[in-house]
Amino acid sequence: MNDGAMQPYSLTLDKFLDHAAKWHPDAQVVTAGGDGANARIGYAGLRSRARRISSVLAGLGISAGDRVATLAWNTQAHVEAWYAIMGMGAACHTLNPRVTAEQSGAMLAQSGARVLIVAADLLPMALGIAGGTAVEHILTIDGVPDGASDLVGSLETLLGAVEQEAAWGGFDEMSASGLCFTSGTTGAPKGVTYTHRSTYLHTTRLLQADVVGLTAADAVLAVVPMFHANAWGLPFAAPAVGAKLVLPGRAANGASLARLIRDEGVTVAAGVPTVWLGLVEHLEAHGGEVPSLNRILVGGAPMPQALMRRIEERLGASVQTSWGMTELSPLGTMSPPDDPHRQPFLSGRPAVGVDLLLTDAEGRALPQQRDVEGHLRVRGAAVVERYLGHDEPATDADGWFDTGDLARIDARGNLMITGRAKDLIKSGGEWINPAEIEAIVTGLPQVSLAAVVGRADPKWGERPILLVELRQNEELSDEELLNPLRARVASWWIPDEIVRLPRLPTASTGKVDKLRLRAQYGQ
């Protein structure tokens, strides 16, 4: 007997833009203009341009299985390049302009990309990192660059000579779609290769009602960079439902974001906590409202209690906390929209398609009772199995990936990250968890950010020091900073020294850069 069958339907990312162009052709992709005039295009027009860019790339010798690198900001031209590269079966390697040239050059060399698409203002950096790599062509977008070389051409000029749109699809859904390197805040950056299938499934997870849950009525502002873990998947999720996609370009300061949110009626916005701190500080200083904004998605770094309260009170929007990693594409968990139980230290539950496990330091699974601290492991359809260029898997024998995080899971299934295993400070043979100290200190309304790092000590091995960034015009004595700790942590956890900084250094993803702090203050 013939059992029947379902149609073969390859889960490839070009289908999101194909769907948007057919069923939401006039829904817009908007890019902020430096002069306040925003550029906009419908999904149908964007798809046509992206397919012609695929023809340009094919003319330069790019085919399925190749890698094409981008070095650009969140703009329409960058989105077009993404879909052009991925739609033809090549992989898009997003380079981060906020890391060192040495790191970028090493990543580019490792990826083997032969074409580099670069924002015009980043051309000097591109020329500096392309030497010694496989790059044969550099194509500029978003403006006219100063200077040029034999390598450099304008993508827009080449696009003007192309009339035929390239065909998309026709390759295996397990093909590589993207390449992103980890931020390197706790060690050397490693390459994570995304596949079409993994990112497609990650997108469907984002669209669940208890996760991001975008609809065609939304206007979503992606402040999280496109060069960091696929901008959390928003350039795929927005066209999948026909939502307006709003892109800030290079400007992510409070004034620019306030204007963009008001001009475009943004309902949902995503970015690291420091971005929303900048928006709140701008509105506090200059006045104004952002009445359309309903939700703010935060991730990438812990959210201080005082900051979450400030954001919700000043912006009138609810905060959705999350936890993720580059290795998870990046979403691991997210708190539901308008969750009455939301707290800044809770990162929500995993949606179907990803699973969590707590283990002891040796990798043995902990009992299933809740509120036990353990080492967090993850597995799922969009979780890394092996890093680029590595022979050994990044997972254990059962497929679990060790995140390097310490965590608890509460009675409602919410994940709470309690620290990084690599951040732990060993003092006199006992462990100190910096994250617990940081959470208490950032609970003070006068504190914007805090970090605790270990400093070498001849007697104890390491001792903690506290680095703080206070809110503008605020002052706190050492005792006022340390007193909240005395009743809540062991006496030997109390930091030996407090360093006040005008700004804590942040890495390219907006996280506090503990590598830099350890290098400067840890000796």
C-alpha cells in the first residue's frame, strides 16, 4: 500500500523574502538617514534588488558553497547583501567593525571569503584587513568611499548593469548560510557556522507568541548589530510575517533612536541594555516620548534591576529579558511578553527546539529539583555542533554543548544565569562569584554598571575588586557601595578595592569587556 507523502520543501532562508515579496510587497524596510530623512523600500523591491545582487556575485565567480564577507552597519543595503549571498547558496560571513583589525583579518583569512562587501565609511578598515586573505574583490555600499584601489568597486554601479535576477534555492537545507565569530570577551573568538535549516527553525521559534511573536502590525527596530549573531534573527523574522523592519544605520545614540522610534511608529525594539540606558538618559535630559513603543527585547548582558525599572517607567514599554549565545543562533530563552512575574535576573524559558541541562563541574547531570546551581548545557536544532576549523566536536557524547555559564532554573522553569565559570575568582582556595556581587551593586539606583574582576594576590591567590560606573551627577562613598553586600554575601567576598570609571569598557556586543578590565586591573 502506498502510504502517501508530503511535498518536499527545503527549509532555506530565501523563502522568507519570497513570502514577504508576494504577500506583503509594500511592507517596508526603513533605514535611518543621517540628515533625518529615512530611506525606505518595500519587500518586493528589496527582493528584486537582492536577486540582481546575486547575479553580480555570480559574475564575480561566486557560487553555492562559497563564502562572501560583509563589513557593514544595519542598513537596507546590508540586508540586500545578506539575502543575495544566502539566496544563491553561498554563506555570509559577517565581520564585526568593532573588533581589532588584527582579529578581523584573522577571521577573514579563516573564512576564505573571496568577495568583501563593505560600508563606504569602513573601506579603510577593509583595505587594512584584506591583505594576506583570499579576498579578490571589495564592493562598497552605503555611500561613496574616500580613495580606492584596484580591488574596490561600487556594488550599486555593478547592480546598474544587471537586468536579470538570479534564481534562488535549489541547494540542500543543510548548506551553510552564515558565519559569525564569538565576541571574544572571555577567550579567543571562534567561528560558528549557521545552516539554512538551523536558522529557518530558529526563526520559527522566534515567531512563537511566548517568544518575540511579531505580527504584520509590528514595526521592529533592530538595534542589535547585523554583524552579531544575525541581529538575533530579526531580519528573517520580520519578512516572515510582513512586519516593518527598521534599521538605525550606524547611529545608535539616544537622540537618533528616539527620533527613529517616533518617525516610524516602532512597536518592538531589540538591543543590549546599554542602548536603552542611552535612550532613557536622552529623554530624561531633553524630554519627549516614544508612545508607539510597546516592548523592548534585551539580551547580551545582565539587566540591572534599577535600569529595568527606569526603562519601563520612562519609556512606558515592557522589557523582555532573554539569554542566548552566538553558538545558539543566538536565542536560548526569553521571558514572555508582558509577563507579570518578570524580573531582570530571570531570562525566561526555552521554546520548543532547544533544551537545557544543569550539570556538576564534571558534566554529571544534576537532580531535576529546581533552584540548584549548576553548569548550563544546551542542545537543539540551532545549537553549534563543531566550530569552524575544529576537528573535535563542541558537544559531549550526548550532544550537549557546555555554555560556560553557571545557572539556576526556578520553580516556573525560568532560567537565571548566576555567572560565568571563567569569571569565578578563587581566593584562598574558595570560589567567589562576581555575578552575585554585580547584581547587588547594580541594584542601587545610583549605579549604571558594575563589574568585579580578580586581582592577583600573593597571599590569597586572587582577590576581588569592584569597578563601577555611576549615573551622571551621582556620588556614592565606598561604604555606601559595600554596605548592601555585607548582609548578603560572605565577608571574604567583599571587594578589596573600588575603582570608579566614567564608562566601563564594553566589547563589540555591548557586554562589559572583562578581558580588558582584567588586563588593566588584574595584576
